[in-house]
Amino acid sequence: MFTLIVAWAPGHSAPYIQGSLPKSHADNEDINIQNAPMMRALFWYMAGTMVAGACFASDASTTGGSIGNLVPAPKFLKGSIKDNIYSGPDHYFSVRIPHDVGSYEYQYTKIKEQFTDDGDYLSFGPAALDQCIYRLDIAKRHTPNAARVTLDASAPAEIDHYKSLLTPAYKGELRQTAHAETAINGRRALYYKFEQIAAPGRLVSHQSVTIVHEAYLIEFGKAVALVWVQIPQLKTAPGIDPKAFAESLVIRGAIDTDGYYRFQDHPVEIKGPLQNTCFLTDTNSSVDFVASGGDWRVAGQYAVQVFKQTPQVSTKEQFLSYCRSGSVARFIENDRKNAGFRFKVLKTEEIDLGGRAAVRGVGVDRDGKNPAVFLVTAVLLDARLVFASLILSLDSAKNTQLDALDSWSEFNRWVSTIRVPTKESNLTGAPSR
């Protein structure tokens, strides 16, 4: 079980409306868009294997809302909410809720949930005055065939599936008004925007209403997520902007069953560093791991960053020359500056890492708000430069001679697991991401 690091951990970073329930609104449900699991059907067709999709399944459970449009209905969640962040029951993903817990809008928010081995579905809304519906549909990639289904190949079918269900639900065609490639937290994404005229009685009695739909299809490597927010053009603004809702999504579980984390865009894999449950956050070229509970001060924060080689740094000799010019020292000094650390280099040295050229070093920040040690190892891995690091509370290291780099046995063992994906790992249900 993996999750996002606490917001302030070292890293490379709605108004409450008073009033009664709107009496003029017809019942605005998260319509049973749940009849044909979108991504499950999609990947059957495209990959010849079932990979994903709770995706709007008809047996999603509903909780919350109102009783007779008069009083809030109780919420019995399968997942959990803490600090206005919703987490699924297995903590596979988390996302910001549209309205703060305890607010008037949240009290009346209807929530739908479904969780399977192949995909998860979640929706919020409608609420009290906010009649938006915020949907999250996650499809997991389980097999090598599924991993070969690209975002571009899957997008048309996924978008068309939603349109085919929303059109009869609101008795109006969806007209596309925008489409673009974008990025959400450094991950490749596709953005769509539609307008739809809902027939009288579908949202407001005796009156048609324009609905704006904004959707983000986001590539997570081990999964694809569809965020779909529908916004009726009424007087109440959305509780959360669609892009902010998409940006709040964190998908966990990126370590495969063999214990290895695999980068999506690079031929690099490494063992998960912590034996106990750990949390992680990643981008296409970096990953951070921290112990369960999300506080780096407990057992340290491990990280890996991957860079493509340049023609000037492609051989062992060039790599060592690059490191001797101070690259590892500069990395120690600068990599965590944005998190408020000012590390001073204690030592760097060249080593052999399983037959590969590598350089390691250590820095210390004794005077900052959170005194810490920073261990770094740089290794030349075929077509990539890999920097593995560990930031550790100075209190945790007080019995260790800081510049005795051989004594950091746990970190050194973890670094030794860096490797190019093996043929076996691609055949055992743990495909390279």
C-alpha cells in the first residue's frame, strides 16, 4: 500500500454556502452511467485481456445525499476521509473531496464507490446547492498486453463510452468545444471539454440547462485514470476546479509483486526500499518513498531520479570525469534546496556497483529546521544516469560516522538493486512501466 508523502516532506510541491436545499432542482443523480464498465470492455477489445475497470459498474454503492430533500442522509463510506482527502479502502488512490468535511455542501453530498481488483470508481455529487458531479474512474493495467495499450489508443473509446451514457441520461448531445494534450503533475494527459443541453426536467423542473463537461485522461503507467467533472451552468460555482480535482489525484501501488518499482519512460527498475508499508509519489523520471505514516523523519525518504545520457556522458570514463568535475557534490548541495535544506558535502568517492561505474557521497545540514543527512549514489546504467538518494534525520544517524560510507549498509544494499529490466520481469506479470 503506497501513498503520497506529506505535503511538506522533502521534494524536488470553496466557499461554504449557507441556505436551504434548492427546491427548483429535479433529482440530479450520478446517473447510472454504470452499465458497461468502460475500460474493462475497452481493454478486452484492444488487448485481448481483461485489465481494468470498476468503471461505472452497476453495483456501485451510494451513500450520503439527503432524505426527502430535507435533511442530510448519513454517509457510510467504504473508503475514508482525512483532512479533506478521500482514500480508497485499500489506500490505492487518494483525491481531494470537492467540499470540506463539515461544510453545508458536504453534509448533502452524495457519494458513489466501487472497488475491484481491476479498477476503482468514485463520484461526488450532487451536493446541496452545488449540482456538479465529480467522477473518478481508474483502470489498472495487470498484464503485458494491457501495458501495450497506449493512452492515445484508448482515449477515443473511453470518451465515446461516457458520451454514449451521458447523452440519453440528460437527453442532449455532447458537443466537443476543446481538446488538447496536457500534463497533470508531470504525467501525460489528454484534456476534453464538452457542452450539453439537458432537457427540461433532467436538472431543473420545466427548464433546459447547459452542462459543461471537463475530462482529463491521465497516464499513470500501472493505471489510466479518467477524471470527469460535469458542471451545470447554474448560479453555484463548483466546489473544486476540474483541473485542481485532477491534480489532487494520487495513485499508489506502483511497486510490482516482485518488489520492484519500474519507471514508465526509462529502462530502469529498483527494489522498494522499505520492508514495512511505505508511501510513494512519482513522476515519469523520479520516485520518492517514505515510511508508513508519511513522515520522512521516521525512517528516511528514499528517492531515485533518472536522466537520459548525453553524448558527452555515455562511457564509463566520461561518467567518472563528469562526477570528478563535482556533479555529485552539486547534486548534494542543490537537490533539496527547494525543501529548505542546505547540505554541506562531507565526502564523495568512486565505487564499483555490480560491475558498473558509480560515485557516492554524503552531505549534512546541522543548522536547519530539521537537521538531516543526505546520502547520494550516482550510477551509469546503460543509456541512463541514475541518482539514488536517502535523506535521514540527523537524530537517526547520531550513532553513525557520517562520512564512513561503507557503514550505510541498508542504503547501499538498496542502491545495489538498481538494474535494467530483466527478461524475466517482463514475463511474470510485472511488465516494465
